[in-house]
Amino acid sequence: MGDGANKIDFASELAIGKPNSLGNTLNVVKAVESNSRLYSQLLKLLLHEDSIVAMRAMNATKRLMRAKKDFFDPQKESLVKIYSKSKHNVVRLGLITLYFDFVKEFSATDLQSIKTLTLKWMTDTEDWMILAQGLKLLEKLAKIDPKIQPDLIKVATALEKDSRKAVSSKAKKVLIGLE
């Protein structure tokens, strides 16, 4: 993979392996942990054309951010403004989970953007994981800002009859919690 140089081809590393595996994700995480100057290279891959590379880059990013807040803090704004532009559902799902995990770390303006992004992504997809995790995030955001509740009710009402149990159950649970 490299010898600690400042430039490693993370895209090639992350493309290796079977699609449903981690591939070399853990090696990339170790490389960034040992040389944080490589972190920006990894983050750029959240916008990569190849969905496998983007998925593994998100996996690595989440691992780094959850392990050490120093990886999250300088990037929290870019998670909302830059990396949210990814076309890949797997990156959007990863962002939803990071937004959820770090919701208290974002500014009020960022939280408003996160709400808007989550609603847009939920409208633009049939991916059950984005729908279920999006509901979970919106529910948490509504506890912080009750003005979000009408949007949450609208989305949850539309999803409570979804054919997928994970989505419909979460939607019903959200609606019951708002009563």
C-alpha cells in the first residue's frame, strides 16, 4: 500500500476485494491513523464514481471519526456541505448515521441543512435503510427542534404502510412517540 508517503492510492486499495466485503478498508484506516495528513485523500473518495470505493471510504471514515473525535471535528461542516453531494446511497446512509451519532456537535444551521438533506434523500430513494435510518435521525432532530415535527409526521405517515417491515415499524413507532 505504501511506506508512509504522503500519497497513497486509496481508491485502488479500496477497490480490491469482493463487493460485499471490507476489502482493504482496515488497512486504509491504519494508514490514516498513522499519518493523519492522508485523511483528506480518503475523504475525497466519498465522492468517487465507483460505489464500492465510496462505500469503503465511508466505512473507513466512520471508523476513524467514531474512534477519535479529532477526525470528526475539523470535517463536520464538510460532511454537510461537500460530501453530502455524493450520488451514492451508501454514502448518504453513512452520513445519516454520522449525523445521528454526532447530532449534538452540529450548529443550528447545520442541523437545518441536515434535516433538508435527509428529507430530500428519503424522497429520492426506495432504499429501506435510508428510509428507516432517516426516520430515526429526523425523530432525534425533532426532539432538538420541535419545528421539525410536521415534516417528520408527513414522512412517517407516508411510510407507515410501507411493505417493508423495518420501514413501516419505524414509521409507526415515530408516530406513536409524537402523540
